[in-house]
Amino acid sequence: MGHRGLWSGTVVWDVAVIGGSVTGSAMALELAARGLRVVVLEADHFPREKPCGEGLAPSGAAWLEKHRLLGRLAAEGIHAFPAIAFHHRGRTATGAFPGGGRGVAVRRWVLDRVLAEETVRRGVERVEGAAVTGVSRQDGGWELVAGEQRWQARFVVGADGTHGASQRLLGLRGSRSGHPRFGVRQHFRLARPSADGLVHVHFMDGWDLYVTPLPHNELNVAALLPRSMMAPLGGHLGQGFTRLLTECEPLRGLLAGATPVSTPLAWGPLETAATGCTTDGAVLVGDAAGSADALTGQGMSVALSTAGAAADCVARCLADPAGAEHALRAYAAFRRRRVRDLRRLSHLLLWSVDRPWVLRLVMRALEAQPVVFTRLMAVNDGMAPLRTTVLRSAPRMVWGVAAPR
Ligand SMILES: Cc1cc2nc3c(=O)[nH]c(=O)nc-3n(C[C@H](O)[C@H](O)[C@H](O)COP(=O)(O)OP(=O)(O)OC[C@H]3O[C@@H](n4cnc5c(N)ncnc54)[C@H](O)[C@@H]3O)c2cc1C
């Protein structure tokens, strides 16, 4: 429960978190663990579907393990995978996660609900159906408005995703990508189990397809598409998406006899930016702080693995207002370090996807040098810097391209 005082007669929360999906719940758990009184304001009613590829990289899985949530999720169904396979025009390159790590695939329907339930179990107040439309400074704290309701808090965390309101309400909205891509995903129950249990990425001409095995013989199929391909799908998303999937021959085989178990859902634009992730008395976290194209499969893992640093920052600002500026700067620098190379890598990959001859060379190199693939997965998951990885791997890449086969 919040305390009374800053505003006479009203409940004042230490922190109001806008958005109660994977990021908002992770933040609430981290903040509650630091003894703070937290209210989460979520626009939707859970459980609900969120379009996603549903694969967590090892850093995201490690956060769940640390917070003793992996076991609970496993009881409902998760699928662990040790590697990702890229496919392009008959070539296949497989990259294992570094250090024998494992990714985890889990339905968002399940993950988001379990995280939300855990916040309530740990004393967080969760209000659903509360779409925040107003945030204003009052007496050194904040007032938040959703419909007829109002909340007071000493600090605000914006965790409302790529299309939430907090970026704009806090004056941190950034410019949008000039070449937006969109995602569409659907689930299928297979007639027989997927052969190797890996996540498969199929690079098609100008678009890509992510195939993630889930528990109970289910499969998540997510297509990432340029805007020009979204228009023909519009209006008949179901039929258009089914037609699109038949263009991928290996998937056609896998889906033979499969039953759709969800309707296709679209989301986008995928890549967004904020002008910053901090302002006086507030921070942005997860996709609200800016999101990379989903081809990195990192959105959830970035959110989970940066929640601790964001919560440290909030706790420091509240405990020592004189040191708040320093704490906010430290969080902003931490987040920048975590996402900078991931963004560069995603832009490099997107650039290659748009140039099939480059992608052919990249595939040839990765196929011949799986160790390089693994090193790039380490960069993607925030475990290694891009620059030194590329320098260290350049000779292997060149040999991978040039070696006779
Ligand atoms: C097609 C696709 C495939 C993807 N694949 C992967 C993948 O395989 N692995 C991965 O890690 N990531 C993937 N991502 C990215 C991942 O889905 C996001 O990074 C992740 O959902 C971000 O979580 P979030 O909590 O920050 O935002 P969201 O999950 O978008 O949640 C934001 C929440 O805020 C609420 N909200 C919005 N506005 C308000 C408001 N005004 N007031 C209150 N609440 C509000 C919403 O209802 C929502 O519940 C994919 C994304 C797409 C679109």
C-alpha cells in the first residue's frame, strides 16, 4: 500500500509504473524487492495476446531463473533451445548460444500472466483497464490520470511499449524510422513434433520468417515485413498471411496437417526511438525507451536484463534526491551500452537482408564458421562488444567466404 502525506488525504505511491506487460512487471518486481511501494497501471485486461516471436535469449532466461520464475513457467510449458538456424536460398548456418547457454520459448499469453501474478503476490498494486492519458508534475511528485481515476506517485516509470503514451507524456518521443517494418504472427499445432527443436529464421526476398517451437507441439510463426507488403495483407490478414507462409518451402512441409491455434496478429512499426530514457523524476524502460527491429529477437531480454539497473536508479533517486541527476545519467549510460551494439548488429543484418548478394556472402561465412555465428550471438545478447568481435572474427569471415567447398 502507498503512504499518505505528500498530498493531504491521498495515497502516494513511491513509484507508478505505466504498462504492466513483461517490462512493467519485471520493473515492479525489481522495485518491490528494493522495498518500494509500487502501483502498476495497465491499459489492457490480462491474460491477453501480444504479437511476438516468443523466444527469450539466455540473458532473459537468466533473469527469470534469478527471480525463481523459470520453474513456474516450466510447469505451464516452456521450450529450451540451444541454437538458432538461419536459412537463405538453400544455405543453412547454425549458431549455438555462447557458453552452452539456452534460449527459452514461452507463450506471451503465459509469460505476461505469470509475471503479473507474481507482482501481485509480492505486494504490488496492479490496476488493469487503466490507460494512462495524463502525467503532470505536482509538488515535486507526479499525478497520473486514466479516465476518471487519478494516482499520485513520487516517481514514474514508463513501461508501455512501442506505442504507449509515456514517451510523449514525458516529452521523450523520438523520431520514427523512415523504412518501417511490421510483424505478423500466428500459432499452429503441428501434426508431428518439429525435428530439431531449434528456432529457424528463413530470409526470403525482402522479408523474413521466424519459426519458434513451443511446448505442446505448437509453433510460433512470425513474419517481419516492409510496409509495402502489409498493404496487400490488410483487411484479410488471415488469408493473406496463410498465402504468404506457403512461399517458404520448408515451412510448407512443417505445417502440412497443422492446425492454427491462434488468429494472426499484426504489430508495428517495429523500430522506434526515444530522445532519451530519463527525465527529472521518471525513466523509460523496455520498448518504451526505444525498440530495435524484432529480427534480433532481443526486446524481452533487453527489458529483463536492464530492469535491475533501472530499479537501482529509481531507488537512488528516491533515497537521495541530491544525487538523482547522477543516478539518472548512470542508468542512461548503462542502457545505451546494452543496446548500442545490438542496434548496430540489427542494422547490419537489415542492410544485408535488403541486398541478397551480401546476405549470400554472410550466410556462406556463417555456415563455414559457426564459431563466428556464436560470437555474434554474444554481441546480440549484450555479452561482447561488436567492434572487437568483428575485428577478431574478420579473418575467419574472409576464409569462410573464400574457402573452396
Ligand atoms: C512480430 C514480433 C516478434 C518479436 N519477437 C521477439 C522475440 O522472439 N524475442 C524477444 O525478446 N522480443 C521479440 N519481440 C519484441 C517484444 O515483443 C517486445 O520487445 C516486448 O513485448 C516489449 O515489452 P514491453 O513490456 O516493453 O512492451 P509491451 O509488451 O508492448 O507492453 C506494453 C504494455 O503497456 C500497456 N500500455 C500501453 N499504453 C498504455 C497506457 N497509456 N497506459 C497504461 N498501459 C499502457 C499495453 O497494454 C501493454 O500491456 C517481437 C516483437 C514483434 C512485434
